[in-house]
Amino acid sequence: MKNCLEALRKERGITQEELARDLQVTRQTISSLEKGRYNPSIQLAFRIARHFHRTIEEVFIFEEEET
């Protein structure tokens, strides 16, 4: 799942460590999310969206897999 988490974080001028602390996750989780290696739980997706005052759809871009 693609996302604009890194852009939002940099727009705010905060580090991965600061965002991780605010969301109560590890810096590695933030890094993995930004690189698209990890999809967040629905709870974490909501927390991230709320943190940036955005909707989940504004932060995360769902792309259906072709079969």
C-alpha cells in the first residue's frame, strides 16, 4: 500500500523518531511504513491520519491487486 507519510512528516519538520514517539511505535515501524514494506493495522492507520489531521484515504493509497 502506498502512502504519503514521509512527505507529511517532512512537511511538519519532524523526524521519524519524533513521529514514532507521538504514535507510540518504533522508529523502525515508521521507516518500514514510509518505504512501503509494512501495512499498518487499521488502528495505527487511524492514529496516523488523526495525527496529521487527514483522512486515512489522504494518507494511504489502496491499490487493488490485479488477478
